[in-house]
Amino acid sequence: MVCTTVVLCAMGLLGGTATAAYADDPKNPSADARRAGNAAAAADADAQRLDGVRKKIEALYRQAEQATDAYNAAEEQVGLQQKEIVRLARSIDRTQHKLAALKRQAGSLASAQYRGGGLPSEAKLMLDTDPEGFLDNATLARKGQFAAKRVISQLGRLKGDLEKYSDSATDRWEQLEANRKEKESAQRDIKKKIDEAKQLESRLAAKEKDRLKKLEDAQAFARQQKWLDSGVLKDISNNASAAGKKAISFATAQLGKDYVWGAEGPDTFDCSGLTLRAWQAGGHTIPRTSQEQWRQLPRVGLRDMRPGDLIIYFSDASHVGMYLGDGAIVHAPRPGRQVTITGAGSMPILGVVRPDGGDGGDGARHNGR
């Protein structure tokens, strides 16, 4: 039995070896083709899976960036409304002090009339038999009338102002509360999207993360190449302004610093936080968010842009980068990435704005996709 078992095992081993040898036999090309086909199909499926992950992560970060702009806009509104409420409170306080002073004046007038026996000044004037006294009393009566009318008029006006200020302050408080809620909602939405994207990335192995980064770079390169192939750079030959050079110098000095949503430096930035600080260094104050930068700053044609101009991306103006020249921008891309230089055409272009003036063309929107 032992011998039989050994023989069977040997046969089994030999059988396995023989099968393997047959499978590797170069005379059996169909097996090689099947293996190659299976490997190619597996590689293709893996590439599609990773590209699907890339698209999902990109979409989540885009949504987070949209929410970031909503957050920044709400935060800006909160700041403005808080200042307005403080201004209104000071106006109310000043008005109340003036009102109190006028009430004291009105009280003095009433007391003077009481001391005069309750007779109006006109009656006293008519009863005075002394011609000189009559003239004095006429002058005093006229002054008294003007003073009383002025006090009454000012009292009415100040009471109206006080009511207006109070109503405005109430409205501002209501708007402030609404914007605070909007800000908190946007903040929750940002965190949710970023956390979801980070979870997707964290499930990838180290090699897959490297491949994902290369996939993102390849996608950006393909978009940039398409943009360059349109011949757009042939017509762009403008030089940066003095302020633009300072802005560029600041922005490029931040290369390698992390993207953090809502950050304005000095150690971390989001996309519009970087352009805000860069143009402050250039001597110009610009709006905080990319959407407001697009809405408020002078627009220039794409072919008229010069280094230092801001390129606004996506149809909702949710991303911004600074043009450096030669088809490149500096920008803060997204969470998990650092301030970097990339192709100006690597994202869908909405248009171009110029923080230091609008002397660069018709300013019409240009579809740079």
C-alpha cells in the first residue's frame, strides 16, 4: 500500500509536470494567445477601474471646490454684515444721544412756558404796553418759535432715523444668520466630499496611487496639448505689468505648499486664496473667491492676456490660476496636492480677468475647451 501510494503520488506529480510542460509548449500557440489575451483583458479592466476611480475622485474634489467657493462667499458676506451691524449700532447710539439732548431742550422750553404763567409768547407780546419791551418780546418770540419748530422737526427726523436704523439692523441680523447657516452647510458639504475622495484614494495601493497621479498628469497633458494645437499661443505675446510681475513672484514663491480649502496663506492656500495674496503683493486688492473675481474684475480676451492675468476655469467659475506666459499657469490644484505649475489649457477655460486694469480687448467670454 505504501508503495502504491508513493507511485500514485509520483504519477500525480509527473502528471502535473507534464501538463505544465504541455501548457508551456511553444508548439501550442493557442494557449499562449489565451494567456496573453487574458492578461491584456485584465490589464485593460484594471486601467478602466483606475480611470473610473480618477474620475470619481476628480468629481468629488470639483464638488468640494464648488462648495468651498460657496463657503468663502458666505464667509465674506458674514464679515460685511457684521461690519454693517456695528456701523448701524453706532448710528443708533449717536441718534439716541441726540434724541435725549433734544428731549431735554423740549423740556426746557416747556418749563420756560410754565414759568411764564402758561401764556404763549404771542399773548405776552400783545399785552406789553412798553414799545421797547414790545420789540424785545417780538424778537424773543420769533426766536422761541424757531427754536421750538427746530426741536420738534429734529425730534421727528431723529425718531424716523432711529426706526430706520433699527429695521436695517434687524434685517442685517437675519441675513447674517442665514449666511452663517449657509456657511455651515457648505463647510459640512466640503468635509463630506473631501473625506469621501480621501477614502477612495486610501483604498489604493502605493503603486496604484502613483499610477493615479500619472493618469491625472496624462489627462492634463492631453487637454493642454489640444489647447496648444488650436494655435492660441501664436497670438499671445504681451508682457506682464509691473504689478503683475510682483504678483507672479509671490505666487511662484509658494510652489510646493499644500492646498487646504479656505486657506489664504502663509503656509497653505486654496486656488483663490493664492491669487488673492499674490495680487495683494502686487498692490491690488481683489475679491476673495474665484466666482467673485470672475464677476467683478475687468475681463480681457484670451488672446490678449498677459502674465499675471487670472484664468477662470469651469462653467461655474469654481477654479482660478495665474497665467505665467508660454502657456503655463501657477495654481493650487486640490486637496492632497501642492501649489504647482501646469498647462493653462489643462482645464476647461471660462475666461480671463485682469486685476490691474481692463485694457486688453473686448473682454468677451472665450470658450477655451
